[in-house]
Amino acid sequence: MPERFGDILTLLMGALAVGYVVYEIERRRRKLHDIWDVLDEEDALLTAQLEDMVERGELQPYTGATLA
Amino acid sequence: MPRAPRGSGSSQRPRAEAVPPRATAGSRPTEAPARTLDARRTQVVAPSVSQESTVPKEGGATAPRFRIFIVDAGWNSVAHKVLVENFALIRDLQKDDPIYVLSREQSIAFQRRHGTRIGRDPIIAVHDLAAMDESGTTDFHGFRLSLGLLRTPQQALQGLQAFARFLVTHRRSTDLEAEIRADLRREGLAGAIEIILHHEAREMGE
């Protein structure tokens, strides 16, 4: 009985460790994609607005040496 | 997680609209005087004479591949400071591509329309002109870096450096989307290895 209990505990701890690693990888993956992401159809409106600002002349290539 | 695969690309960006700005935006004077944040709020700069003389030929070595937009409402954040401190270097590294800096007012107006972006700025959006000419904005057409999500100066600086490195090394890419996704997968894998190694190291230390 104690051996079985020990086996179960080992299995449980192993599963928890694997679960933690999977969770952490997923968390970091999501964060990475929050920081870096591709622009696709979901961003079409934003892109169009920025491009429109350029077309209308509201935005010009920045010529300043510094931002502030 | 990479988003949805490419769509039909039905709303292709008209070439006629895309070509003239690309032609005029390719080079910017590099000796321009420093401007303040207040100055950029109202800045509308006409292309200079020197720009006309250095307009690259279509397909030439300096033809702009990207349009880079910086949206920054001006939060008192680490990312904002890092961007301000390193902007000159970024601009010098990206001489071939026009950088459009939205004023504080424009950035705020932009974020009021797109509330989910609040707190992620400074956001650097890169429009891939080649992809937009090919399939408009319905498919892949660029990428963005949400610098504001990086909390430490080191993270923000590394993010900016990675951004500059990626643009310089991929500006002749024929399939930028695939390369971005491959890089993200590689980063994800590196993160997984880091997690596992960190876990192992911690166990060994106990």
C-alpha cells in the first residue's frame, strides 16, 4: 500500500510538473504574440486608417532627428 | 499563435494609390534638426528637394519596402523612454523606409477608436508594401511590435533591437509572413527550452 501510494504521488507530481511547463510555455507564447504579431485581415481597418492618413497628407515621413 | 491563414485577398490595395507615396517616401534628409515632442504634434513636413533627387528607381537598392508607423500616446513608461532615447539610431538603420510618427493627439485619437490598443503603445506597425500591393490588407500585410507591453528597459531595448535587426535582414524577403511565423516559432521553442532548463537548474540547485 505505501509503495502504491508513493507511485501515485510520483505520478501526480510528475503530471503537475509537466502541466506547469505546458502552462508556462503557453503563457509565454501568448505574451510573445501579444508583443509581436502579424497584421492580417483583423487589422485591415487600422491599416487602412493609417494609410489614409498618409494619402491625405496628414502623416509625412518623419524628418526629425529625435522624438523628444 | 499565428492567426488565421491567408484569406482571399479580395480588397487589394490599389497600386495607383500605393506607388506615389512609396516613390516620395524612400529617402529622408538625415541632417534634419532635432525636434521636440511638441514640435512633432503639429509637424507636417513636405518632401524636401533632396528627396526628389534621391528617389530610388523601382526595384532599386533603396526602394522602400516598408512603411513604419509609430503610435505613442506618451505614457510615462519605460518603453516610451527607450524608444525616445533610441529613435535616432532606429531611424538611421531604417533609412530606406519612411517612418511616420503619429502626434500625441493623433495617437490618442487612434487609440480611442481602437480601445484594445491602449496601454500597448508605443506601437510600431510595419506595413509591408510588397504584400499590400499583392493582396491589399485582407491577408498578411505587415507586423507590429507592441513595445509598451515590455516592462523593463532591457526588455524594451532588446525588443527594439530585434525589430531593427528583423527589418534590415528581411527587407528583401519574398515571403515575409513565413519568415515572421518561423521566427515566432523559433522564439517560442527557445522559450520552452529556457523554461525547461530553468526548471532543471532549479532542481539541481536544491
